[in-house]
Amino acid sequence: MSFEKTILVTGGAGFIGCHVAKLFVENYPNYKIVNLDKLTYAGNLENLTEIEDAPNYEFIKGDIVDETFITDLFEKNQFDSVIHLAAESHVDRSILNPNEFIFTNIVGTTNLLNAAKKLWENGFEKKLFYHVSTDEVYGSLGEEGHFVETTPYDPKSPYSASKASSDHLVRAYAHTYKLPVVISNCSNNYGPNQFPEKLIPLCIHNIKNNLPLPIYGKGENVRDWLYVKDHSDAIDVIFHHGKTGETYNIGGNNEWTNIDLVRMLCKIMDKKLGQNEGVSEQLITFVKDRAGHDLRYAIDSSKLKNGLGWEPSLQFEEGLEKTVDWYLSNGNWLDNVTSGNYQKYYETQYVQR
Ligand code: NAD
Ligand code: TYD
């Protein structure tokens, strides 16, 4: 079977990556999607059952830090494009162990850039290296203002510093070698398939299991939340219509303090579990703040909206309800990902905090 394009998606077994992989496999049968993932604690093939037998899909287990493996993979598959999502993605883990973030996010990204540059050295026409990044590279906002694409980088955590470094490398390859790249920087995602270490799925899991809901500090930190399928739609739009060399901010225009968000989630959980309103809120527990905790993120995505016509489609409450429904009807998924080392991580993070 011959395909119009062969696209490498990295990190496609993770939270956002699985939605991107599914969208591209299902909406573009004329593209071959090769999903490369190391299957770390965050990667899960159960996220991909809908597409595992699709004729335009292939999964390959592998590590982007392994330079020889990556060079050979590009040579063998002759990729036209890369959508790069593989990363270590959790701020708290980056505080515990920054090194893994340096290897995967910086060295891994550089290996992919080198392999793309080598494979495409005879011509960049119709080639694209799409780097998926975060708004956390811009640092932390005060009470006012929004991140725009020209906001100077000021990352504060080992995670955001490693992502900022990878963004700089992608831009350096575009400038120095003319590699055709595009970057998007997105705000906090939520939705189905997110590993229960991030705030929303962690709280859903803990309410379900009658465990404390750990709120760092006073719960006054603000995040701008976007439903994961809106993010994957934005990636689709930017992949097909974005201008090479450009950066696009993606955000939900949806700012919440952590405490208000968790209270709303508690109400939804009470309703869905058929219990009295107020029961879940009793689990809220204020704990020691995260080291170097960024106060506020808020994204201005008007460049994407005005230039390419993308906008978030879901109201937050609706998105949260869909998310809760997914977790409650996928109890096996949640049980599987919280077996093994999860309990150990949970104890390090929260019980001893
Ligand atoms: P995730 O942690 O859920 O998934 C990451 C995936 O990458 C996993 O499947 C993992 O197995 C894989 N991976 C990790 N190291 C690898 C390696 N060395 N080689 C190959 N695969 C490896 O992350 P996510 O939340 O889906 O984030 C995906 C991307 O989007 C990341 O680049 C992240 O920085 C970015 N991002 C995330 C958010 C968010 O709110 N989650 C927001 C903006 C941007
Ligand atoms: P998180 O989901 O880890 O995303 P990020 O740190 O990338 O923004 O955290 C979202 C917010 O919730 C952040 O301000 C930290 C806070 N938080 C808690 O208060 N308790 C928790 O258990 C977690 C995981 C996060």
C-alpha cells in the first residue's frame, strides 16, 4: 500500500500523543502513522486499542535517546514529517529527578533533529518537524497579562527548562540548517487517558478511592485548562496550515485557581457517584507547596485563532464531566496504571510531603 506521507509521531502512547495518533490515523487514511514510544510509566498501549489494527498504523517501541536506533529508524522508514511529543512531562518528577528530563527532552529531541536533517539533506520540500511544547517555557505570570508568542523565555522548573532548551534547539536547527519546523506551546491539558499524577486525574482517582486531595500551598495558583481533544485538533490545524518557522500558542482561555477547580470537580464527582454534595470536598487537604511553584499561566492564542481559525470547542464544566465519565467507566485502565510503582511514587510525593 502506498501512502501520501509517512509521519513519525513520538510519544504516541502517552496522554496527548494517543489522541494525536488516533486523530491522524482515523482522519487521514492516506497517511501512514508510525508511533514511536519508549513505554515509560506514562506510556500505555491500552490508550491505542481503537487503532492498533488500522492498516495505516504501526507501533514501534524505542527510546529517542538512543542515537543509533533513531538514525536507523529514519533511514528505514523515510519519514516525511515528525510530530514530536515524547517527553518526560511532570513537574514534580522533574524536581525529584531532573536528569531523566535532560536526557529525553533535550538529548532525545536533538537526536530526532539530527536524524531529520540527515534524512532530508537533499531537499526540505514537503518536510516538517513539528515540535509540541508547553507554555511553561515562558515562566510564571503575576495577576495580570498573558503569554504571547514573543514573551521571553524564563523557565523555572527542571521540566520547563528542559522543554525550553528543546524549543531553542528546534529554532536553532531552523535558523542554522533551514530545517522546516513549527512549534506550538500549549497550556495545561486535561481529559481521558491522562496519567493520575497530574492534578485532575489524581483528584478523580483519589475521590474514587476515598484518599486525600493534596492541594499545594493555598491552592491559589492559576492554570489555563484545555480539553485534550481541542489540543489535538489544534495540532492537526497547525500541521496542515501553520507557517513553517512559526510558533503558535494554544490555550483554553480558561483560567482557574487550583482550589476552585478541585471544588468544582468534587461537585461533579459527588453527582456522578450518587453521593451528597460536599462529601468529596471533605477530602481536600492543604499540603506543603511545590518547590518553586509557578503562580499563574495564561495563554493568548489569538495568533492561532485569527490566523488559522482554531478555537477551543468545549466549556470547562462540560469537558470535566466528560473526563470524569471516562475515568469512571474505565476503572480497569485506572487500576492498571496505578498498580506497580504508582503506590511508591504516590507515597514519595504526597504521604511524606
Ligand atoms: P505523557 O507523560 O503523558 O506522555 C509522554 C510519552 O512519551 C509517554 O508515552 C512516554 O512513554 C513517552 N516517552 C517518554 N520518554 C521517552 C523516550 N525517551 N523515548 C520515547 N518515548 C518516550 O505526556 P503528555 O502530557 O502527553 O505530553 C506530551 C507532550 O506535550 C510533551 O512534549 C509535553 O511537554 C507537551 N505538553 C503537555 C501538556 C500537558 O498539559 N500535559 C501541555 C503542553 C504541552
Ligand atoms: P499539574 O497537573 O502537575 O500540572 P503543571 O504543574 O504542569 O501545571 O499541576 C497543576 C496545578 O495543580 C499546579 O499549580 C500544581 C497543583 N497541584 C496540586 O495542588 N496538587 C497536586 O497533587 C498536583 C499534582 C498538582
